[in-house]
Amino acid sequence: MSVISPVASSDERLFGVCLLATDRSLSPVVLAREVESRGFDMLFLPENSHIPLKRNKEWPYAEALLDPLSRLYDPFVALSGAAAVTTRLLLGFAVCLMTHRDPINTAKAVASLDLLSGGRVILGVAGGALDEAMRNHGALFKQRWQIVRERTLAMKTIWRDELAEFHGEFVNFDPMWSFPKPVQAGGPPIWIGSNSKWVPERVADYADGWIVYNGRYEGDAVHDLQRACDKSGRNFADVTLTLMDAPWDAGEAAGFLAQGFSKLIFLVPPDSGSIEASLDRLARIVTQLRG
């Protein structure tokens, strides 16, 4: 088994796809084979445990996707299957909802997947958008980013330290052992997937990268992240900037690479028709971008 550590340098250009893998779509095992065979570098899967029937307000951008979002495979199970049938494909979460997860169990699951895959995990994290869903998991919407930060830092502590200890407002544990440790030193890279004006500071504070959703961030992502890194003392060159929902046009996609995005993720919607045909089309675009 080949070991990749780290997953990729922040300026290395990589191309991936993100799909809503459900019980009505291609199985994650078949999907991973199809993606890797076409030369893509990364496969990202989202997470959503459930959709509450009663919701106080609309969920922007996702109302039309409520059925597939209620049918998603658990990404840890799905990406484990993907890892077993691929050798070089990077395995990404876009995103893991930390308001829905216990950090100790999640740290072990991430470490296990990273070890079994030979160090191929990229952990995208966020808080989520549905207040009611968070409450079902014991988290409050207004505290979602405080929870994401603490649980992420706690996981990093577990991955890094042989005898791990963490004391915070939302996570609290005395010294303990938790193995296995990830292949990637210090754990897989953490990429925050969100589009609010506060994200650059959050990335500079405790993450390794930013997944920016195309057209939803109201600002200059490259400039704002660089300014946040300068303010916090982080080296901007060490932080990865990724575009989600990259345009299905080589010229437009190349424009984002020129701006400073080093990773492009193409979103394949569930109503796109043949998944294989969509992957073929995207593979041709990636070939142009690499050329």
C-alpha cells in the first residue's frame, strides 16, 4: 500500500468530483472505480444524517435536494468501500458535519480510514444548515461554529498525542489513549466548507484549507484568506484554497486556477442523467486544464 503524506501540497493542482451518493445511485464502490479510472485525483462525498420533516424556515440552495439529502450513504462507510477498490484516489468529505458527531468516535473513524487507505483522507468540516437537525444531535444552531472549532481541535489533539487530553466548553476529556493514529502526521488536512465572511479567519485559526462554493462567497476569497493568514501569523502558502462546483468549462475553470485556487471540485448533480457520461465530459475538461 502506497502512503501519501501529506495528501497534497497547498499549491499542487488537483481535480476531483463531488456526488450525492445515495441508495438510488451508483454504489460508492462502483463510483470510486469510475472516478479513478478516468484520472481524477479526488472523490468527495457529503454527509447528512437525516432531514427533519418539520423545519421552521427554508434551507437555501437545498430545498430541491431534500430527497437525495435524506438518502445519503454514511460517508465513512462509503469512503471505506472506495478506499478498498482504489489505490491513488484521495478520499474527501464535503463536508463532515461536526455538530452531528462525537469528536472522540469521529477522530477514531478518521484515523482508521486514513490508516487503511494509506493516508488518502481529506476532512472537510462544517456545522450544517438545519437548526432542527442539529438539535436532534444535541447541538444549538447559534453555537455551531464554536462546536466545530472545539471538536476539530480535540480531534487534532487525539491524532497528535499518544496521551490525549482536552478541556473546553463543548469537549472535555482527561488523559486517554486512542489508537490507531492517522498515517498523515498530525492527522488529515482539515478544510472548512462554508461561505460566510467569517470563514477566512476560521481557516487561519484552526484549519488547513477552505472549500469555497462557487458563487456563494461575497468577497475575494484569495485576498481575504491571505489577509486573515497575515493577521494570525499563518503562512498563506501552507493553506489550500479549493473551489467547489467548479464550472464545466475549461476556460472558466482555468480562470479560477489563475486567481489562486489550486484544487477544483466538479459537482455532479443527482439529476445529471448518466453519471458515467458526466464523468467522461469532466475528464475531458480536466485533460484540457492539465495540458
